[in-house]
Amino acid sequence: MNKTEFIKELSKQTGYDEEKCTLINNVIENHFIFGKRNKDKIIQDLQVNSNLSEDNAENVYDIAIKIITSEIKNKLKHPFKNQD
């Protein structure tokens, strides 16, 4: 999954427009997404940079984790599928 596909999927699952999802993606790319301390920092940055409430920022974080982990699992199950 490339950056554009991730932003579109994030937009689809959150209901935010692609512009806001681009801002969210930028915050996520600036941090290692897995880890407790990083989760707190990402949520804080999402609140500041994307004007999200704490609950919405946590929800967006959870959705992003779900998208990324499902993509990782898919690549592990089908390592040669969709190699563009």
C-alpha cells in the first residue's frame, strides 16, 4: 500500500476529507507508530496539527494501526501479490 492508497483508505474509514487525512498521514510518518510512548505523542500531535479532539485522535490512531497491520498481515500471507 502506498501513501496515496493509505490516505484514501483512512479517508474512507474516518469520514475525513483527503486534505485532513494528508495532515494525519504526515503526523504518523513522523513517528514510529508502534509503541506506547509514541502512541501518546502521535495522539497529541494529531490534536494539535489536525484539530482533533482527544477521542477523535485516539480513534484515528486506532484506525491507522488497523490499516497498517492488516496490510502487513496481507503482505506476509501473499508476499508476491500486487508487486507493482
